[in-house]
Amino acid sequence: MNCRELTLTLWVLIFVSTTESSCTSRPHITAVEGEPFYLKYCSSSHEHKIEANTRRWQKSSGSQKRVELNPSSSPRIGLQDHALEFWPVELNDTGSYFFQMGNHTQEWNLSVIRRNKHSCFTEKQVTSKAVRVKKFLQITCENSYYQKLVNSTSLYKNCKKLLEHKENPMIKKNAEFEDQGYYSCVHFLHHNGKLFNITKTFNITILGGASTCTCQGLNRIFQKSDGSCICQAEHVSFNNRGLESEEESSGHEDCQPQESPCSL
């Protein structure tokens, strides 16, 4: 394989990976009223060749029969390739959705919940993440499907703005206990002259140090609160320069019994 073929192959793999990452594989989905929302079929490279006029979106709710969906059925509905878009999704959009292409049919069950009007996020749509103190904490605001339409994105902590960028704001740091809280990424975008926003919230919990550990070095005791290994009482350690370390310092050198001053 020459360089040109290799470059083309890599580009195709990247394109397919990016495209598939935004498809909707889960059969049961929850959305928040008033926000843009989409369902996207995960297609194969062979299925991309099937003519667009063989693709159909349908909805059924309760005992109702399937109804075909298209932009003429509702001004909030949009069709983009293998995706069904809602601008925005509303409570009455709850139901079962079907994508038909050729002889294949895929079904999703969509539940639309009410927005919390007293908070910047909806509790039922929160992703929880636990990070140990001093370990790497990363929060990235990104939305692969709507990225090209996003005008700006803001990051909030407990509904107070922390960052705002045209591109994806993020936090990268070693976790501290004060980092615990609710972080909301709010993407602002325009569609057909209207302003919409999409919110993604993370509940970050900061855990203490590891609950168990075998300390390196003799006579050291593990501290669960911060994950350190300090010398036990009446013991000291010496660094590689032969200097006595601080009493509460963590390390892996052996701790020696502390010599008492000679009495007169």
C-alpha cells in the first residue's frame, strides 16, 4: 500500500468513526423537553448506497398505528440522511420510533421528561462520575452531532458560570475535594432563526484516598484520608541526602526509631 492509499484509508476510518459515534444505539432513550434532539440510525458502509427514497421514519404511541414522519408533518421535524431531528423535542413526542431502510427496521422507545424550571439542569439527565482526590479530573464540553451549529458553549458549576468559549471549554486538573459538584455544559446554537440550547450535566464526586494500600518502606502507616504513607509514631525517615524528613511527610524510605535526647 502506497502513502496515498494509506492516507485515504486513514481518512475513511476517521470519517466512519466520527459518523458512527453520533448514532443512537440504545433502544430506550430519555430527552428533556425544549431542547434539540435527534435519533440516528447506525448504518454500515453497504447501507449508505441504498437510495434515500427507501428510507422511512415512523412513530407510534400507545394503541395508535404507525404514522410516517417528515418535515411536512410538523415544522419541528427535520430529516438529515439517517437522522430524525426535533427542533425542539416536546412532551408529546414520547413514543416508539421506527427507521426503515430496505428490509431492515430499527426501533427506539423515547421518553420526554419535563425541564426543571428552577435549575440550570434536570436531575434525571445527570451523568455521575467519581474521581479520587489528587487523581486526574477532566470535564470536556463537546457535542459531536451539533458541533458545526454551535455558536458558543458555557461551563457552569452548580449553576454558576465558570468558562465560556466558542469551542469546547474543558477542565483538566488534579482533583481536590472542593471540585465536587454539578458541572453543566450548555451549548448555544441557532436553527432557522431561533436560538436553542443543549445541556449536559455531570455530577462529580471526589473520593478520599484509596481505602487500602501496602506502604513501601518499613514502619510506615497508610492514611486513608489523603492516600499518603507516613512514619508511625516516634519514627523518622531520611532522604537520599541523609536529611531528616518532615514528621508528616509521605514517602517510601524506611522509617527508623527516633532517638531520644540523652538525659543529663
